[in-house]
Amino acid sequence: MKKKLLGAAFSASLAALAVAGGAATATGQATSLTIYSGRDEALVEPIMDRFTRDTRIELKVRYASSTSLATALVEEGGDSPADVFWATEPGTLGLIAARGLLKRLPPKTVGKVSPRFSTPSRRWVGTSARSRVLVYNAQALTTQQLPASIWGLTSPRWKGKLGLAPTNGSFQAFLGATIHLHGEDRVRDWLRGLRENDVRFYPNNTSIVQAVGRGDIEIGLVNHYYLYNVLADTPNLPVRNHWFRAGDPGALVLVAGAGIVSATEKPAAAQRFVDFLLSKWAQRFIARGPGAAEYPLVKGVAPRPGLPALKSIKGPRYNLGRLSTDLSAAVRLLLEVGYIK
């Protein structure tokens, strides 16, 4: 059942394993690492390349959805070839950490970010933050017309005009947090209300932003940074981000994060990679590279110009470490109401 819940959360298809060389030198110094990356290849490949240039450690990168990779890690157990798991959200990190599949990170590493973006167990650490937002078509709508809360999205005003991605990990994480904060009955009623309001389903956040830009729909629930990813390719699209009111679950701040796989035989090199993700160079790239706009988590690195300060986003009070439990509740509910199969 656990595997079914994980597999239902995302597409089960896996990307091909990238080829890279080397295992270890005669002195035992690692010359390669295997990274399981739920982060998109187009975004993070320059980070992988820079790490290899700086350290001469080749990276074998397996790209897939975070849930598919978490499922693989559970199935592989102590025989996993992975050294590091870099996930798009903390729910999958929590799931495999709870099974003893992630090593404890040093306090110095976890201490580079706010406690809000890691866990007391130190099994994973946040590498960047992203806020949930409502993306909207600025030619069709003014900010005054936009709802202040996700609960307003069931209004007839938005019939056939809202898009969301029910198989997306961040949407499911948002939903899990909302269930914890407001109860399963209210969230079930909300999902049913959206369905009756002719909500449109999309495979991912990018396709939602593109659909809003084309005018196919007027609004969509996404992570804030997808707007900038899309505008990097199509800068004239009339799309903008809207943040919900303080405390609303629609303003939840999530993180991508990384952990060292317990089965690794190269803990020092794996630790070096995780620390590199928290280096100022990598944090600047994640925040301000081409099309990038995630929030950096390390002090001294500024976010992309034009973004509201991370501390000014008043999302709900929610412990991200809970997602390993709440994510399963979200998937069960999505199955029940027919959003996923």
C-alpha cells in the first residue's frame, strides 16, 4: 500500500541514468558519486557540472520525480547505489528518513539554514525555498479581483478558469499541510467544490503557467518560481504571481532538500556535495541563474530582484517535518475524490 501511495503521487517513469566515470583512487579518495535528483535536469545540470569542475568528482545523476526516486530507495534499501538524494519537497525526504535510509548530517551543515528548513533529526537539510502562489493572467484580471484565500476558488467566478496539477509533489505537500491545519472533511469538500466548478488538470506547474499565459485559464495554483522559468523563454506572456493573505494555506512555504543515503560507501564525498549545495555560489545560481527564482537559504545570498522577502511571506504555521505523515493523507484523499488514479 505504501508503494502504491508513493507511486500514485507522481509519474512512475524514470529518466535514464546519466553516464559518468570512476569509483575510487588507490588511496580510497572518491572520484565519483551517484546522485538521485528529483530536481529538473535543465535547472540543476550547471550545478552538477560546477561541482565536478571544482572537485574532480564525477557525478552519475539519476533524474526522475522525487517520489519515484524515493520508491526506488525504499526498494533498494541497503543495496542502493545512491550516495545523495536531492528532492523537490520535504515529504519524500521524510518518508525515506523515517525508514532509516538517510544518514544524520553534521550540525555545521544543518546550521547553515534556519531550523524552519530542516528537521531536528538532521536527516535532511533544505537547499532552497519556494512559496505556493496563485498565478494569474494580468490582461484578464486585476489584483483586486483575485481571491484572498484558497477557499474562495470554489466561487462560480472561477468556473472553468482554474488550473492545478494533482500529481505534482508540491501540490500534494500543500494539500497534506492543509489537511493537517483544517481537517480532512473541509479539504474533501473543497476538492469536490473545485471539481464541480470545472477545475482543469495539468501535468505540471509549467504547463499551468503556460495555459494562464495563453488565456486557456485565468488562474492556477503553482510554486512562485515557475513564473520566472516560463518568462525566461516567453518574456511577453501576461502572467503574474499573487500571494494569498497571511496564514492562508495557499501561501505555504516549502523547500527542496538533500540528504546523504545511509547505504553510501563514500560519506565524505557525499557530504562535500551536500555542502556544495549550500555554498554561496550554488545558492546564488538557484536564486538568480537563468530562469531561476527560488529563495536562497544561506545568509548573505540575496533573492532574485522583485521577489518579496522570504520573511514577509506569512504562510501558515506548519512544521515541514510533518510532511512524511501528511503527504500520505493527501494522496489518499486525492485518490478518493478522483483527482489521481
